[in-house]
Amino acid sequence: MREQRPAARIIIADDHLLFADACKSLLEPEFSVVAVVTDGHQLADAVGQFKPDIIILDIYMPRLNGLDAGEQVKQKTPRIKLVFLTMTSAADVAAEAFRRGASGYVLKQSAGEELRLAVRKVNRGESYLSPLIAKEAVNSLLNNGQRFSEEKRITKKQTEILQLLAQGLSMKQVASEIHVRPGTVAFHKYRMMETLNISTNAELLGYAIKHQMISP
């Protein structure tokens, strides 16, 4: 008799707790949901604590967005599989998710049995893309090779600061959040604006939205 493998360990990262809890109920008991977190920084801590096999994560999360958080996880622990669960159906965003290490991409509006199917496939070492997204368009963008990060030209620390500023935090609040002086935040902000050839806060906010750091 073949020995049964233990259920895959899953972390869900989504700042909408009711939705995250619904996903947890959907996936158990077939899988073991070991933690639910609400932002990218919590996710990094939870990965070290709970040692998941799969992470289900939203793209739009406070403090650190899902694309950046997922990429950081994959760089540190490549064996972990990422399944993005998001409202964003744009092919370029899906392509960027796969560039950053995703194994699956599921739309929230078609979640349910589709999420369970995606997790099963990913757990078997396969990939999954929601059928509501044009696979040909995603493949074309992947083959093109252009990344958001190539266009950004700003550092990871500046990306983190920009996301917090775009969420409405003051420079003093951002400084407290990432444990630096307000003058350091101001320095990074104006260096970003100089690098990106941006002159107003509105343009900076538009850049953050374009690069999936916050929800439109």
C-alpha cells in the first residue's frame, strides 16, 4: 500500500480577512492552511515560521505588494510555489507575476473550485493560468522579456517607500514604519522623482498604480 503524502502546507496572504478565511475553508481539509497574513512584511515573517509549500497571495496588499513580496520569497526559498489570487485580469500583470516566480494565477471573481484546481496543479509541479486571461497574450509578453523592474530603475527600498507614500502615509509615518529618519524618506522620495523624471506627487502616485503597488 502506497504511503500517503502529508497535505501541502499553505499560507494565504490577503488583506481582506473575510475573503482569506473563505479561501481557507475552501482549501481545508484537502490542504493544510498554516497561516493567514494581511501584508507583504507579515508574509516574510510567516514563511520563516511556518515553512509553507505553497503561498496564495493577492497583488494589492499594504506595506509591501504581492509582486515584490512574492519575488523576495522566491529569491530566499525557491522551492515555495506561488499562486496569485487577484482581481487583476491584465495580461501584462499576469506575465509579470510569472516572471517573478508564480506557478499559478487565479482571478478572484472565478475563485472557488478554480482555486482548488490551481492549487492541486501547482502542488503536482504544474502551472495554472485562469482561462479568463488570454494565454497567448501572456506567453507573448513573457517571450518579449520586458519587465516592470527594467522600467522602474529604482531600488527595493525606494519601491517600499513609494508604496507606503502612495497609500497615504506621511513621510514621518513612513519613517516610523521602516525605522529610518524622516529626512531619509525625503531623500529617497526626491531621488525617485529625479530618476523617474517625475515632478509632482500626482505623477508619483500614477507610477505606483501603473506598477501594481496599490489598487487603482
